[in-house]
Amino acid sequence: MLRLDNVAALQSLLADTHAMLPDADYIIDSLGIEWLFNNDGVPYPTTRRWSLPQLIARVQQHFFAQAQSCVSKIQAADLQALILMISSDEEL
């Protein structure tokens, strides 16, 4: 789980053809909108919008897989707080 702060970070991630698994990884912005890429690599928003509970469940799975914290206590008031939680995890 990664937080990407800008387009350059996204482009760097996408340059690595092994960085993402097509059926397991998602690019979701701070509004919860899921993005895909066309054949030319141009991003476009899908109609899928992830809810805060759905994203909290994903973050709980991430932390559980890393055995870093009590997953039942992972909560966030909004998507921005959840993104900051992911950022804090990257710094560990």
C-alpha cells in the first residue's frame, strides 16, 4: 500500500511493469475514485467510488498482513486521515 503525492510518483510506479497486479491492486484518489489506464497509459476515472469503510477494511488487511498493529483499532474519520495513516506506515 503506497501513498503517491504527485504525478511523478505515479509515473515512476507505472514505469515498473511488475509494480502492480492487475486484479489485486487499485489506484484510488483522495476522493475514493478508482482510476484505470487506457492502452496508451492515460489515466481515466471509473464509475467506482470506494467508501470510507471499504478503504478502512483494505488498510486493516494491509496492516494485518504486516503484523504491525491491532487491526480492529484502525479507524479514520475521513479518506485524508486514512491516507496519512498509510503514509506513516511507509515511514516505519
